Amino acid sequence: MIRNITFTSISVCLVLNAVIAVSNISFAQDKVAPVSADLKPASTFQSISNEKQRSVALFEEAGKVIQHPRCVNCHPATDRPLQNLSMHPHQPPVTRGEGGMGVPGMMCTTCHSSENVTVIGQAETLKSIPGNPNWHLAPIEMAWEGKSLGAICTQIKDPQRNGGKSLDEIVEHMAHDDLVGWGWKPGEGREPVPGTQEAFGELIKAWVQTGAACPL
């Protein structure tokens, strides 16, 4: 449905998409081989007797989501978001801006509304426009792009780099935040992250309960 997008926003997006189509470049659809896999439930790791090893194994499983392009694309190392499973720079060339919401004249909400919007008539270049009421880039101190899973794990635990969250608040964020949940329902033409948000949240919860150990 397109009722949540203004006429101006539709016009801007259609013009941008027309430029993309003329260039014969597909920016919005996933064009590389699927990378997802099912998530193992947290209970699977109960057989690991060493608690630290179990904690690391839990986070490595959660890493299938954390390091999926669908998530890393919104945690870039620069002020420009990424797109697609290939993680190429966002087209059109938007930048972070205040609060990760873009800059005047090219705000995130110019094209992204409060929900995914199916696009009709451009199936070869664009099947849907992503949307969420809180659509924005993660702060630069939360950048994951180019980092090892161990480095991301250490970063997630650091209140100076995780938005001031405690580990319990990290569990709540991962398990219930609606923007995080978008990764499992990214709209037509995009591969979702593995598993379910519930299963992912249980992995993070079990990771915290076992000491929140990080991979090397």
C-alpha cells in the first residue's frame, strides 16, 4: 500500500528509480546468491559443558544474523548506508545526517515510509521500497562493517558504543525492537535474515546468561 507516502515522495522516488532503470543497474533487489541459513535454537548448545565455550558458540550462532548484509547495511563504517546482499553503497548517494536520518533534501523518509511498499511496474529493477516507522542508520560508533564477529561482540557489550545499553537492554533490543525485526520481513525482492527474531532473541539471552563471552 502507498497511502503512507506523500505525492512528493513518490515523485522523487520514481524519478530516482527511473534513473536507475535507464542505467540498467538494479540497486534494490538481492542479486547475489542467498547467504541465509536456519538458526539453531539456544537449547541446542546446552550439551556444551564449558560455560564460556557455550557462550561463544551461542554468539557465533547469533552472528548469522548480526553479520548478515541485511543488518550490516545499516551499520556501515562510513556515513553512507549499504544495499543488497552485495553490500554496495546506497543509491541514490544519501548520507547519514543528524540522527542517522539523512540530510535536508534527501532524508530517509523521502523514500522510506512506515512500512514496506510494493512497487508495481518495475519488477526488473525494484520490487519494493523498505519501510519502518523508525527507519535510520545506526550511529557511527555502532558500525559493524568490516569487523570480525569477535570485534562486534566486544562492541555490543560496550556502553560507550552500544547506545548506553546494559546487557539486559541489549537482549530486549535484539529480541523485540521493531526495526531489528525488519530484517525478517524486508519486503519483496529481499532475502530475510536467518531464523526468527524470537529465536535470535533467545540466543542473545542465553549468551548473556552464560557470561557474554566473545569469539576470538
